[in-house]
Amino acid sequence: MSAPVPVAESRVAVLVDCDNTTPEILEYALRVVAQFGRVVLRRGYGNQSTLGKTWQDALVRQAFTPCLQYQYAAGKNTADIALALDALEAMFDHRADKFCLVTSDSDFAYLCRKLRERGATVCIVGEAKTPEALRNASDQFFEWRPAPTPDAETAAGVPTLPKPDLPKQPSIKRRPRFVLEAITLLASNTSEGRVHLSALGQYLKRTDPSFSPASYGHSGLVDMLKTYDLLALKRETGGHYTVGLSEMRLSENAATGASSANGN
């Protein structure tokens, strides 16, 4: 029996806009991209002040190549152009097929679109300030949130009284309507009137790269779908799930269609 052919790992390029974000985001970005493949390019772009002061320790510690770009004129940022050109070069040279851009600068939205047009996968790791234009230009958006800082008294070394143990407030679980609309759309194209959860998850990520059930108070997509009265979740043979409209919702849709056909 011949040995199985190993599946080639995806090659990932992590390109950081050091002039636009903070060094604390770097470790989070590397944890995010670990799921996509092997990181073959690690580069940080910025001017002399940014790379020599703010980012030096982080880039050295995480084995990133600093890409220094001098400012040829006051107020002109040349690092963005260098990052964009290096990304396209890495794609055309087949050194990388997946790209992680660490930035919150919407100027990179066009770069994301060009990379994806050529078949590359692009994710963005950015801060809460990241504009919608950049989030939606990527295949997936990951929002980094800084760790909470100690209050002023603790930072100054002043002892504080222990806080009383308060009962844990249950998280509010929300049911966004767009999930129901997505299932209605996808299930209508199948003979069974049901859609696999993997296909649904991919669709939701494509329409909103920052989508996460946790943002709506749920531990996962299955947990989220169980809260919808108008959906029927089913565990198929093999352990995977499918979901479709409940019988009540199907009856409502049929009644609405008949009413429209009769001109009512």
C-alpha cells in the first residue's frame, strides 16, 4: 500500500502596519493565523520612529522582519505602499496564499479586494476603530481588544478593599433576524429544505467577516440556532447538524404565497 500523500500546508503572510496599531496586538494576531497554516512571512512596516521605539521589542521577540520606510516628505506615509507591494509580490511569487493584515486603516480595503480577486484568502486583525469598509473587504475580521488596565489606585500601589462577590449576571442571548433570513435563502435552494451548519457558518462569515455567535451571547452556532422558535435543528447520521424552517414557519410562508397569488 502506497503511503498517503501529505496535504500541503497553506502558506501565510502576516504583514503589520506598525504606524497604525499597537505592539500588544501582535501575539493575538499570531494566535489567530495559526489556524490557517504555516506562517512563512512576518513583516512589520513603519517609519524610523515607530520601528525604532514603539515596535522594536515586539518585532524582535516575535521574529518579524522590520521594513523601515523613511518619510520622503512631511506627512507622507510610505509604509502603506511598501506593505501593499510586498503582499502582491508574495502572492505572484507563490510564497503565500493566505494573508493576515494587522491594521485598522481603511486604505488597505483595495489591497484586500485585489488579493481576493487573484484567489488569495485575506483576514484582518484590527482594533474596534476598524471601519466597515475594511472589515467587509476581508474574508474574515478579528477584533483585538486590549486587556483591561488596573485602576489608578492599584497602579499607584494604594491598597484597595476587596469587592463583594456579586451574583453573576446571565449573558443576554439575542436572536438576530439576518440568521433566519440566511437559512430561508440557503434552504430554499435545496430539495430537503435544509442547510448544513458548515455551509451556513461559511455564508454568515462571507456576508459579515466579523460575525461570531459569542457577540450575541451564545457559545456557538448550534447554541444560537436552538433559541429560534421558527427553526428546526436536526442531528444527522455522522454527528453533523442541518437546519431548516419549522413546520409552523413553512405553513405561514405557504399561506402568504397563496394569498399573494389570489391578489389579496
